[in-house]
Amino acid sequence: MSEADPAPIQDLSAGKRVGLLATCLIDTFRPNAGFAAVRLLEQAGYTVEVPVQGCCGQPNFNGGDEQGARQMAVQIMQTFAEFDYVVVPSCSCAAMIRVHYPELFPDDAAAAAKAAALAEKTWELTSFLVDVAQVNGVDAALDATVVLHDSCSGLRELGIREQPRALLGRVSGLQQKELANPDVCCGFGGTFCVKYPDISARMAGKKMADIKAVGPCDVVVSTDLGCLMHLGGSLHREGSGLRVLHIAEVLAGMADGEESD
Amino acid sequence: MHVERDFVSLSGKALHDESLGEALDTVASVMPIIRSQALTQLEDFAAARERAREVRDEALNRLDHYLELFEQNVQAMGGHVHWASDDHEACSIVAQLCEEADAKLVTKSKSMVTEEIELAAALEQRGLEVVETDLGEYIIQLRGEKPSHILAPALHVTIPQVIDSFNEHHKINRDRPLEDTDQLLAEARAVLREKFMKADVGITGANFLIAETGGVVVVTNEGNADLTASLPDTHIVVTGIEKVVPTMDDAGLMLRLLARSAIGQRLSNYTSFFHGPRRASDTAGPGAFHVVLVDNGRSNMLGSELQDMLRCIRCSACINHCPVYTAIGGHAYGSVYPGPMGAVLTPGLADLDSARHLPNASTFCGRCEEVCPVAIPIPKLLRHWRKQEFSRHLRPRSERFGLGAWAWINTRPSLYQFVQRVAASILRRLSAQRSDGRWVSQLPGPGAGWTRHRDLQAPAARSFQKQWRERNSGGNT
């Protein structure tokens, strides 16, 4: 069902190796989204590898532990040095590398250069597919009404707004609806949601009200699993039947989790 | 500067306040729309913002020069400039000036710096009658409260509460009981008008100080600052040292951004430029004109990463767009400066220890920086404070230990794999306590914050990385 023109894609991707930084949350809670990301990258013609990896350091960076974040960044820089591209199925983790790694080494020119090099070749998944691979079709169908929950890091640190919408628009049978306040945070915020759970829950409540206000809807989709676990867990707690899916799962035609266990 | 330390219980209380929640929902739904509509009238907001950032940076980079120039120009017009290093000195200077004016009644227009230094209380302690003349400030003065928003100080107060306050404090025989806002406005206007006429000293803040002219710019929507400044024989301006801009043109640029960012207006209803005391040719105006320039911690921020915060023009766009502020309101922050700007400023003006929650009460969504008319990198500055808290051991030991352990584990990726497996298996065991086996509804320790309001999806039986390597190396991991 794809209308993609494969010619330019293969030129762009020929022989290029992508290192997938799966993220701790996908690694632990949603392996299916990781396999979906691999499928999308392979469909675009890239060779995908998943080196043994840990966390990018974002919790430490945002928690004020800059030394810890620096050590973790060095580890990730080493792990992914050899790839042509690093693709991350999460805006906030991608922004950590693209935006914040280069700020971490003001007193170490060699490390700063490595960080800048990694930043330059690191992309969030949907942005990579649209902006680098120039994918203009996807091989997926989902007979559902979907709202996209934007990632704040995506909107404001990476300029990701249209890319996921464009790709979702290519999914056969999928109808997109827009939230009234798509640029408002859902209240996840990494460790914020456990440090200030009551405030976080109020913010989730407002986001859920926004979701309900779009009318009949089947699925909440996002580029970031953190937001989805927060919203999905809140929806489940109140007995909602709404599903939450990572955008890779939808775009790869793996919304029903056939690759996961 | 005074800070209430108990952010968690104050925010919890705020979350249960339904009328506050309604007021905040209105802020969250209305303010972003009117701001963005007003900004579309500007030819090029991005360019204006960049220019405004440059103007503020120029002023701050040569602050001594511009403040001295401002002082010379005020003096040349017959006014006086006073320098206050902290809140006590500022209050003493103002009290002294009031005494010299033989004042009994002082009117005030709204000024966040005077809230910061608690000027009204200091003057009242010295026996002066102090009347706030901004309607919102007047209401919270009657209620004995602090502002909950830097522009709309009485945002948290309901109409019935205002009626109660007026009934309690206004000794007026009315034709009919107070019921609607028109009546309230008329009554407040009548009460305040009398104070305006009788006041011996008028105290205003300043939105901008213009170095090249010695001018003081004050904007209001109620015109109360003009009556405060013009009717008494002494006008005292109390403001922060960072408010100076080099030129009149610069002030024009800042004003174009201020009202649009603040309340979606092209200009505030009243924008006044005060230049010194009454001149011989003037028929009215104050005989004495004083400007009290307050440091109170600001100069410590100069020359550091925090200097960017001193660009702030107090428009409140970051507050109105903050999803945390619009969930809990201003009082929860325990500071007269709430929201994102307050979370950066308060630890700088007070101390980090008593304001330690504020830089953490942010999801780093970045909307504050996006809407800031002078491009203050607020998330970066919040992170600056978090770094200080971490290195100065102001965070809970469990958090320090947790982050330290997380860094240690993740610099050893195979150890991460092991820890991940153990954690996932514990979570799966917890999820097995539920019939569907796919969700965890009660977590211990730090996870309890998650499950207080949310369920947690159970982890996969095998991690993505493990499954990947099984597939790609014939199951040999």
C-alpha cells in the first residue's frame, strides 16, 4: 500500500549504517517499538545495528549531576562513534545528544569535538525518515482515529512538528485529529512526574481532557514513550479504553505488536 | 527576600482549590491566544525579540555606565537618585524620604520590587498609612495576602471574596448590597479617589529607566500610577537596578513587546514617562522626585550565567504559558515571583536553600523560553540551579545516590543490561499481583509517586536489546 518512490531513498541510504539508540524505556517497556524503528530504517534502505548500550544521561543532566551526565555521554559517544547516523525513537533523548552533549565539555576541546560530531549525525526517528531519508510513503495500515501528542523536546529543541504528521498521513485508513493545545506539556517531565506526582497528574488530567475533547478517538500516538507511559498509565487508571502507541509501531504496521513478546 | 519553603504542601493545597483552578484554566486558555494575536501585528516578532535581547544585554553589560548616566540626567532635572544595596536599606531610604515629607498617607501603584522588599509593611510599621491603588493589589492588601501573579496579583480571589473584603473594610452606607463587578469597581474607585487626593507621598515602580533622558517609564491599565505619581507633592520611584535601557528608542521597542507579551495589547492603557519634579513652567506635578535603585542580589547575578535573567521585563508571558504555574498558581511558589521567571529569580534574590524546590518544579517543556520577548533561556537557568543544588548537597540523599548509581551503571553497558533485567523482573512480579498481569498499580519507594495517580505498564519479559541479540546471533547472548 506504499506509494513511496524508492529511487531517491536508495541513493541516500546506499551502504549507510545506522546505529539505533533504542532508549531505556523502549528497551524495557516496549521492545516492539524498537523493532518497529528497525523495520522503518531498513525499509528506507539503511543497515541497522544495535550496539550494547545504556542510558544517554538525560536524567543526570536534568537532575543537576553534570559530572555523571558527562561520563554517560562519553560512553554513548564511544558506543556510536563508528556509525554514519544515530537514530533515536525519542525526541527528548535525541535532543539530549543533539542539543546538550555539545554543551557538556566546555573545558575539553577533544571531547567537545566528539560530542559535536555525534550531535551532527544524531536524529530523532521521524525527523530522520523525513528530513534525511526523505521517505515519502510508509507500508502500514491502521483503521483508527489517532491523535498525535507532540513531544516538547521535539517541538522546541528539534523543530519536529510536521514530520510525524506527514508520516502518519501516509498510513492507510488512519484518520488524524488535532488537539486544541498540542504544544502544552503532558506533565511527564522525566523525574518530575515522581518528584511532584500530584502536579504531574493534574497536567495529565488536562491533557486527557484535551484528548477527549477531540471526540471519538482510538489511539494516542507519540514520538516519545515517556509521555505515552505517563498518559497511558493515567488513562488505564481511570478505566479508559484508549490505546497508546509509539509512532514507530504505527508507521511500521506493528500496532498489534506482532514482533514483541 | 522572604520565601515560603513548603512548595509541596502549598502546591497540594492549591490543587484542591477549585476556584483557583478555574481562574488558572482561564489564564491557560485565553492568554496564549491573545498574546499570539497581538504579536502577529508586529512585522517581525523574531527580529524585534532579537533586538530587544541586544538592548537589554547592552544595558546589563555596561550597567554601571547607564545607571550613572541615568542618575546624572535625573539630577540635572532636579530629582534625586538613591542607591539601596538590599531590601532593608531600600525600605529605610523610602521611610526617611516619607519622614522628610512629613507624610501620613502614602499611595502606591503596583510594583513587584516593592513586593519583593516588603515596602508597604515596613512603612506601616513606622506608622504610615499605605494604600495600594492597583485594584488587584488593593484587594490583596485588604485580604493581607501576597500577589499570586506578577500582573494580576488577585488572580486567585473570587468576586464573592472581594465583596466580603469590601464589606469588612469599607465603612460605607450603601443603597443596595454589593453584588456585581460594576458596583465593586465604582466603590473601589470612590474609596481610592479620596486617597489619591489626600496622599502626601506617591510611590510607583518603573517598567524602564531611560539612561539618556533620566526618564522613568510606568505602564498601567488603570491609570492609578499617574494619579499616584502626579497628585502628591513627593513622587518616589522604587525599582531594580536592572530596569535601565540606554535610549528613548530602546524604551519604545521594549514597550511594543511588553504589552503584547503581557496581555495581548498593542500598548497598555496608560504609558507614562516621568522626568523629574515639577518645573517652574508646570502647573502641577510633584515638587520632589526621588528614584530608589534597589540591588538586593541583582549585582551578584551580573557576570554569571544568571545575568540573562536580568533581561526580564516582567511581562509574565512565561507564567501564563507555564503548565506548572497554570496547575498550581502563584502562592505555591512561596515567592512574590512565581512561575518560570520566579523559579530562576527567587533563588538568586533570596537563597537557593529556601527556594530549592522551585528550579525542580519544571518539566523543562521550554514553552517559557519560546514566548519570552527577551529570549531568556529559562530551562538552562533552571538547570544551572539544579547543578548547584546537586553539588551543594541540597537534594535528598536518595536522589543523589540514585543519580550517582545510574551514571555508574550506565558507563558499564553490560552492567546496565544486568540491572535492567533485575528491575524488569521485579516490576513483572509486581504486575503479576494483578489479574491482567500487564500493569503495576502500586510501586514502593520512589516509584510510589508514579502509582499514586497512574498505573505502570509492565515491562517486557525480555528487553529489546536482549531480543535483538538473540535474533542476530542465533540466541547467543
